[in-house]
Amino acid sequence: MNRVVHPIEQESYRRLRARLDTSHFPPLTRAVVERVIHSAADLEYATDLVMDEGELVTAHAALHAGAPVVVDVEMVAAGITRRETVCRLRDAVAGPGLTRSAHAIRLAYEQVGPGALWVIGNAPTALEELLTLNADPALVIGLPVGFVGAVESKAALRESGLPAVSNVSEKGGSAVASAALNALLYHPVPDSEETS
Ligand SMILES: C/C1=C2N=C(/C=C3N=C(/C(C)=C4\N[C@@](C)([C@@H]5N=C1[C@](C)(CCC(=O)O)[C@H]5CC(=O)O)[C@@](C)(CC(=O)O)[C@@H]4CCC(=O)O)[C@@](C)(CC(=O)O)[C@@H]\3CCC(=O)O)C(C)(C)[C@@H]/2CCC(=O)O
């Protein structure tokens, strides 16, 4: 994908790299770490984020081959401007022991099936729900924020063994999760085999 980078974004990356050496990260990991930090102006993400380069390579290929992208809330969808996303929050209903966000994940899985990229930026219960499904994801970007359940849900994601981008702290949020997916969208595709 050819993308014209705005001069303000270029300057943001210049300042980021002046304050933090990211050159030791492998390419896709570096792309995700830098875009998350760029979006949050928070250098601590360099040591907070957890991901695996091999998993990112596979997910990047799936994304550019057209795998669906599912998000937990509209705020995450709003941050992903270069790709259609699936968000079922408007169709979802809360019930006893079930948030609307968690129900939206069930509905989305019924719609897209296995092989999707899942981007959870807000709701810990959405990530917990995803982990109960046999969703066989291409990648789970699990970066929900907050004091209640966020740390635990992200730890559960890491323990699940699913291909994932997560972080250890309470930090996260919709903008950060969108940024992580955008990093993979913007990163060049080897051999120009992009189909989406
Ligand atoms: C417990 C919830 C938390 N929400 C947080 C932070 C933000 N949420 C915003 C908004 C506008 C929305 N949050 C909902 C997802 C709503 N938030 C919840 C729930 C009650 C439960 C989710 C969970 O615990 O897993 C959830 C409602 C539900 O039944 O799922 C939202 C759907 C509420 C609504 O409007 O009905 C809505 C999402 C809208 C969308 O589609 O984009 C905030 C903007 C603050 C606000 O105005 O309420 C903010 C955004 C943060 C971000 O970066 O995404 C927390 C902090 C994540 C909190 C979870 C735990 C905690 O520590 O409090």
C-alpha cells in the first residue's frame, strides 16, 4: 500500500527515534512498537508490549491476503481508516453476566468464522469472550485498557498460545489497538502480492 506520510507524522517519528532506539527490533515488531508509541506518545510501550515476529509475519500475510478484521468497539473501527472492519456492537445486547461487547464478539465470530484478525482495544470482556471461542485467529491484537479486567484478560491471551499482540500493564485503549493494526496495514508487502 502506497501511503503519503504527513509531515507531522514524519516529525513525530523523528522525535520518537531521537528519544528511543528501536533499531534492534525486527521489522514488523518495530513497526507495531513505533506506531503504538507514536499514537499514545508513551515510550513505556517499548517494554510493555509483547509480540512475536514470526506470528506477525504470518498475520501480516493473512491481512494483506484479505483476512477479515474484527473490532470490539466502534472507536477501534474509527481508527482503522484503510480497511473495512466488522463491529457487531450495535446488534449486541447485554444479558446476565454478558456485556454488550462480549455478545458482539460472539455475533462477529458467527459472521466471519476462523482466520480473522481480531482487534480488541476497549473491552476486557470482549477479549475474554474471544478466548472461549474456537476462533483460530490469524492474530489477536489484545490491548484493552482499564483497572478492571484488562491486565487479567491480556495475561490470559498470552497464556492461550494464540498469535497475539498484547501488553502487560493496565494501559491500552482503542487508539492504541487501531495503531497496532495500522502498523501491519501500512507495512510493505514483500513481492507486491497484495490482493486487498
Ligand atoms: C467497563 C467498560 C469500560 N470502558 C472503558 C473505557 C471507555 N469506554 C468508552 C465507551 C464510549 C464505551 N465503552 C463500552 C465498551 C462499555 N465500557 C465498558 C463496558 C460497560 C463493559 C466492557 C468490559 O468491561 O469489557 C462496555 C459496555 C458493554 O456492555 O460492553 C461502550 C459500548 C459503552 C456504550 O456506549 O454502550 C462504549 C463503546 C462505544 C464504541 O463502540 O466505540 C470510553 C470512551 C469512556 C466512556 O465514555 O464511557 C472509554 C474509551 C477507552 C478506549 O480507549 O477505548 C474501560 C476503562 C475500558 C472500562 C473497562 C474496565 C475499567 O477499568 O473500568
